[in-house]
Amino acid sequence: MLSTPHSYTDLKDRWDSLTKRNGWHSIELQSNSEYPVLAIENDAARKTTSGGFYLSAGVHGDECAPVWALLKWAESIESSAPLNSRPLVILPCLNPYGLLENTRLDSRGTDLNRNFQNADLPLIGEWQRLLQGRQFDLAVNLHEDYDAAGIYLYELSRNPSIGDTLLHACEEIIPRETASEIDGTDMVNGLLERTDDIERIANEELGGWPESIWLYLKHSTNACTFETPSEMDLDRRIKAHRLFIENAILAHLP
């Protein structure tokens, strides 16, 4: 059990150590802040702009399990692992202020996950420049839901769905959400699949572009947003997120 799940200093220190150990590269997207937003790349991501994986967590600071799960997963990767030969871009915590204050919003009171189209926001502008020209096989966004009782998945895919398989791999840790809809959208056994009309949904129904929609429309063949119930035991939530990452990547490796 983590003693300080909302400590960005501890999180960043461990990422700094891991980045150095694995020979990865760290970029500060918001360097003029007391708590800079980091982007981590491996060598392959610097050599090619196509293929590989994008992973992110912490865009909502009150959803703390994903940031630690992403770190623990990354710490398990050997620098010589086959995965490291594929482009890998990691955003360990997109909202450090939110993590520290245990709030969904950033220091400006903005929900970043409805503003990934808004390059006027300094962080989003830097994020868009970081990803310019890149195309990933898979983008994974890790989230939590205060109102949920189980795990569920938003899946945006240009390939046959693997969402049910990914949820099956994680439900040994946390059962699936049993609700038939989330935020007004029909859900079947914990899975919400969307394949068309995505831009209209972002603009008209959501009031802005979540990270996953921008990634799917601009930068990735497939995009998954995995959710755990934020009121459940923290260790179980971390295990579920880590297991999701492992299985999602395994499904997209040759």
C-alpha cells in the first residue's frame, strides 16, 4: 500500500531514476512550473514516428491509481526487452497539480480531458507539438470513475474489437461494471465501442475533446480508455491497471 498516493515528488523521483536506468529520454512539457509535466520516450520513439505505443495517466488528479500502475508497469520492463525496440511514449502524470490537490481540475480550474483540441492552453499546445507527425498502433489512457462499481473500457478501434478480451484479463482483480450505460452511452458488459461520428460526439455531447479522441482521430490506429472504480481498494486498482497495460500491449505486439 502506498503511503503517499498523491505525492508528485515521489512519483517524479522514481520516473527520473527509471528513465536514467533504462536509457530513456525525459522532456519537460511545462518546465516553468514547480511541478513539470514529463514526457518519456525510448530511443525507438526518437528514431521513427510510426508504430508503437502511447501511454498516459493522471490527467485527472483525483484518479491516483493509474499514475502508480503506469510507473510500476514501466519499472518492470528490462531495458533490453523486445518492447523497447518499438516506439514508446509515456505521459506519467498530465496533471501534477491535480494529483497533489486530489482534484479533477488543473491549477487554472480546467478539465484538461475536455480540452485536448485547445492549443491555446500552454500544456496542450506543447503536448500537440510533441505528438505532431506521430502515428501509434495503440494509445492507452488510464482513468478512474467515482460512480462506478467495476471496471469498464471505452474502445476506439479501426480493427476488430479486443475490448472484451482485455476486460476479461482484468476482471479477476476487479469485476466488470454492471451498469447498462455510462454518461448516457450504452455499455455492454463493461465495454463501450465507438467507431464513427467521434468528432461530433466530442464537440456536441462532451463539450470538448478528451485525450483519447484526439489521439484516435489524429495519431493512433486504436485508443483505449480503461476505468476502475476510484472508491475501491487502491492496491487492487493499481493491479487492475497494470494488468490492463500488459495485456493491451501484448495484444498489439507481433
